[in-house]
Amino acid sequence: MVLQVNSGLGRFEKLECTLTKEIEKVAKKELREDETIKEQTLAQFRDWIRKNHDLQNVRTDANFLLRFLRTKKYSLPAAQVMLLKYLNLRQTFKHLIFDLDYLDPPVLELINKGYLFPSPIRDKHGRRVIIGISEFLDAHKYTRTDMSKVHAITYEVLMEDEQNQIVGFTHFGDFKHVSAAHLTMWSPTEFATVFRWGEQSVPMRHKEIHFLNVPSPLKYAYDFVKSLMSSKIRERLMVHNTLAELHANLDRKVLPKEYGGDIPMTGMIEMWKKELAEKRERILALDHMKLLDNSCLSKKGKNGNNRSIETTSIIGSFRKLEVD
């Protein structure tokens, strides 16, 4: 199948769709995605971007726009709002999210050590598994900016894959070595804002979250993080005390050899760095996109009440999708 997609800010080229029949079935079942709704909503999304004077240099290629449409299950109004929030998040926290170069020395060090990387093996649902290991984040050496950039680079590169956009992500985190020093890397206010805005703004479908070795003395911190999650995400969170418990819920084959899998962590990281190299320029180019006025995220109704842009200037009517 060949789709017409915009490869940048205005030039269209033909790219072959590489989704398997199985993934297309998942898209149809969970997102109600088919070629008709895809073409129609992409056209309307692009037209809205072209006419929106608050937006500048926003990518209009299918790969970029589809991640918002898929996350919002083809509700164009919700996808539009999410795009605005995504751009606002990036600009509000430029020090954490701009200049996403994996070759930046502290960022590359964290990647090489194994702080955060995805497994090359997909789980039984076809999802990439994002692995985070607190042991390799030296809170006395690295900053919250280094930490944030590793996360942002990881997510942005993975979102370039259309299968990931459809099936979502599984997360695994080993918190055995989390200490009070890690907590003081952030102010509570900034962490809470970035965390909450991130869930609302970054177009990722978080399907499973597995925590291992959550330290009892820091349970208050875990409870704080959990309180920031939406109820949907909290329901998908599982905490395991042993590897056996983890393996009972997450196929060990997706894990590094150090956690019971087959591929050593170093091997997984080297494979990941090849993906990072392939997408480096594309990720760095995200900084060209701009939201010139973020007041569009909150508008006043005729009666003076605040109302979200989600309820204004909406193109078309869409069914509410209840399958997740």
C-alpha cells in the first residue's frame, strides 16, 4: 500500500506503508482506523494547521499527525488540542526538551550505561518495552535536564514507528537504587507539572507499566508519583517485589539478560543507538516547530466561563470511541 505523506513542512512524497495485516486489524478494532477516515482526518488536520496563524513550521507529514489522531482515536478536535499542548509543553520546558541530540555527552553517557532504552524484542502484544534502570542515573553527576532529554529522545524516536503509535508501549522500571538524592533533582512543582502535562501532551499510548524493587523508605515518593497519574494509567501499573513476579506478568524474552532475558543489556543498547542515529536529524528538527500564542489553549465563552479549545472551532463531527 502506498500513501501520500508530507515529509517535512510542505513537500509530499510517496512512502510505502509497512504495517502488517495484524497491526491493521488492531488499528481497526481499537481505533476504528481505516483508509477513509485516515485520509479524511489527515486532510482536515493539515488544513487546520495551514489556517492556524498561531502555528509555525509544524510538521504535516502523516507519520507525525497520525500519532495524535491515533492517541485520540481519530477525534480530530482532541488531536488538535493535544498537538497544541505538545507544542506548548516543549516551549514551556525548553531547557528539558529542546536540542534533543543523543550525541550530547551526558545524554550519551546515560544511554550507554543503560539508564533508559527500549528492548529490541516486542512483547506478545507487539509493543516496544521501554526499560529504565535507576542504578545508572547518578544524581550527583547528572542533572534533571540530562535525565529529561534521555526520556524525550527515547519517546520521540519510538513515536516515529507507526506500529508503536497503534499498539502502544509497555514500560519496565527497576527502582532498587532510587535514593533521596534522585528526588532532589527536581522541585516538586516542576516535576508535577512536567509529569501531568506530559501525559496529556505527548502522543503515546501507555498500555502496561511494571515497577520492580520500589524502596519501602521512599514509598511516599512513589505515592506522590502515583497521585499524578490519571486513573487509567494507575490501573495499568503493576508493582513487583521479585523477578519471579515480574516474569509472571512480563515475558522475560523482552528483558535484558541481566533480568532473565536472552540479550545482554549492552547488546540491546547498541541496537538502540543505531535507531537513534537513523532518526537524529529528524528529532533535532522538532525545534523548528513553534506555537506563537498559547492563549488558544484556553478561551472564554460568551458567558465568561473558561472553555477548552476542544469545544470551539471544531471541524467535522466524530464518534466517541470507547475501545482503548
